[in-house]
Amino acid sequence: MLEIQQLKAGYGEAMVLNDFTFTLPKGQITALMGRNGMGKTTLLKAIMGLIPVKSGQILLKGSPLENLPTYLISKSGIGYVPQGREVFDDFSVYENLRLAALGSSIKNLSLLPQIYDWFPILHERRNQKAGTFSGGQQQILAMARALMTRPEVLLLDEPTEGIQPNIVHEIGLKLSQIAEETELTILLVEQNVHMVKTMAEEILFMENGRLMASCSMAELNQDDALLHRYLTI
Amino acid sequence: MDIIIPLFDAMSYVLILVLIALGLMIVFGMMGVINMAHGELFMIGAYVMVLIQSAGLPFVFGLVLAPIVVGFLGLIIETLLIRHIYLRPLDTILATWGLSIALKQGIVLVFGPEAQSVTSPLDATLVLGDFSYPMYRLIVMGISIALIAGTFWLFLKTDFGLMARAVIARPDTSAGLGINTRKLYRWSFVVGTALAGLAGALIAPTISVDPQMGLGYLIPGFLSILVGGAGPLAGVLVGGGAVGGTNSLLTVWISPVAAQIAVFILAILVIRLRPNGILGGKNEK
């Protein structure tokens, strides 16, 4: 579904990603883990065209995305939930979702009933300003907003950051359900091991802008040495 | 009546100032462009009226043509200059300052440095007892109110406005949702410049039209944004009211110099006490 081949990207002259290569199979939830500053967020930004790609390829179903403007990358089928959620504080829940519908290639609100069905709290509070929401509610809104763009691949950047544990579990289960129902491919950048174990089928470990190791969830459950190697300081 | 006529004059000035400041605010709030040539675009709107009148065409035709001509000029400026310096406010000051000089000199070459006049299309005066006021100025006030309301409607009630406000708040997040930020920047710039052109055309019969006229509105326009707050559109109303009202009323009641000093003191006080302006909130960017 999404192939990254020998990707080099960074800020100015400083390269953060060094020949990063991996493939996301269709419908699979993959977690990308690593310590802070290893390039996880940079990878997502490079895929979204928010930072320039120096070399390498990003292919969505075989079509190159690198160096396309961000809005076209979104329209081609990649949804993005940025770190820190970045909901529009002064917009109501409905306006946040309508905005995403306007940005999508369909440009209508036909998916809205489905979104409200997945996340009933958004329907209950559809006229409430997003800035008045708790961190967990904002995260739900940010994910729903990305889903409104009808992505085939969803990139999630640390969705559990600053959210209480019971909501983390709920979010993980809901995303797994949506992925199963819609064959959505998910790349989850996450440091919360519980969230990763709730959702992911495969885990990638990143260090210094390179892919260092990968394993299935079953392998990780048998031996968590990789977690210690790539996550502990 | 000694109070009412200066109040009407002040209101007329405030409304034109708000139209100009709205254009400036849209362009600055959305693109981070401090457009020093905005006053010259206002001036070109007035010169379109001079041309229309000298060609013997109807005044209303000029009111339609001025925003189209200036908006089209805005489109060219955006394509050739502004789009290369988005979100770089200091660079935009230099680039648009140079542009303002070029536009002024262009007008001098075509029309000469001397002032031109545009005859009011309406000589009638509204008389109510002891109160009398030129009808054209009242019509300008009415059109200005309608334009301001229209701009608010465009930005607060339409899909274009929703996307524009999203891009102002979070450009990268908006692009990540599939919003074409470049296209929005372009058309918002055109809307802002067209508003300036229309304001210039509207006010042309009430002032002397000359190549320097833009500066007299540009500085109060920027001060209106500073005082009201560069974020919410309503800030322009508050800022324009405070700056334009103070300037216009004190000019009549005390002197133009005292009015200028009072406006700058007001701006300094607002910067000191509310750095984001009276209605300016936090910046989400």
C-alpha cells in the first residue's frame, strides 16, 4: 500500500532520515517506535510533504508522492493526525469535520453519519468549540477529522500523548475496529507500549533516522528485548 | 449640530478605514504579508474613477470596474511577487515598499504629480431641520457598511471563509486535510486588494486624488489592526473605530497634530497593556 524507499529528509542541511525503507501492507496496523529525537515525527512530516524530501521515494499504490504539495498528498489518500492534535480551537466540532470534508476529494459530508456513529460524543457535542474539549476528546476529534478525508492510509503521531490511560485504551480499541471495518492501513508513531499492544500487528524500531528492526506483535509478546534495546535510555 | 456633523464625518472616515484595514488584515493574518503597497492599490481605485469620469462613463460603472482592475492587479502582484515571500513578514515589508514606490511613480508618469478631482455623482443634501449632510457621503457610508457586512459573511459563513480561517490558524494542518493553501492565499489576496480598490473609488469624489493619498490611509489602517488585534475580523472594527474616531474627531475639535499624537498614544497604550490588541487572542500557529 505505502512504500518508503531509501528516504532521506531533514531540516535544512541536517538529514534526520537516512535511507529509511519499509512497506506498509494494506489493512495492517503498524507501530513505529523509538526514543525521542530518532526521526519518527520527521518521517510522518516527510510523507505528508511538510518537509522536503532530499532523495528516495514514497509510493502510494505505486504512485510517487515525494515532493507533491501536502494538500495533494492528502487528497491522494493519506490522512494525518499530527502530534499535539492541532484541532481548530475556535471552530465547533461540526466545523472541524466540515473543513476536513471540504479538503477531501469527495467534498461532501456523506461520511458524517458514519463518523458520528463511530464517535457518538462528537455528535452530542457537535456545536461545542473544540478548544473547550479535554485532551482525550480533542484526540478523538483529530482522528475523526482525518477520517473525514477518506484516507486509505492513516498516519498517527503520538495519539496518546497527555491522555489519561483509560481513554488511551478506548482510542486503541476504536481505531482497531475502524481499521478492520474499512481495511484502513495505519502507521502509528507511539511510545506508549500499552497502546501499541492494543492495536499493532507489526512493530518497527527506529534509531538515528534508520529502521533498525521489526517484529510481529506475537514475537514481541514472547520476547520484549527489542523494546528494552530501542526504548530505554 | 456642532457635534452631529463631525460625528457623521468621523463615521464616514471610520467605515472607509475599516474597509482598507480589512484588506490589510486578511493579507497579514493569512499570509504574514505586511503589504506596504495597500495604500497605492487604494489610490489606483481612485484613479480608475478619474479615468472613468474623464471618459464620460457612468459613475456606477467605475464602482464596478475599480475593484475588478485593482483585484486583477492584485492577482498579478500575488503571482509575480507575494507568493515567493509568504510568511516572511520582514521580506514582505521591503518588497511591497518597493512596489508601492513603483506604483506611485507609475501614476505620476501617467497622470502627473498634481491632484485630480472626481465630481460627486450626487449633489443632493439631506436636510432634517437644522441638520444637513451630503447625500453622497451617506450613500458611501451605506455601501461601506454593506461591504463590511459582506466581507464578514464571506469569512464567517461560507466554505471559503471556513477554509481561510483554518489556514490563518494552522496552515500545515489545513494542508494536511487537503486544503489548497496556495489557492486560498491567492484569492484572499485578490479579495483584500479589490476591497482597497473599491474603497478608493468610493471615496474619490470626497477627497483630492493624488499619488500620495495612499499613505494617509495606510498608516491608520495598520494602526487599526494593531489596536484592534490581528486575528479576529471584529478586531478591525474595534481598531478602526478607535483610531479613525479619535483621528477624525480630534482633528475637528482640537487640531490635526493633536489628533495624530492622540492616535499614537492610543496605539502605544494598547501595545503596552494588550500586546495582541483589544480583541487579539492567542496565536495558534
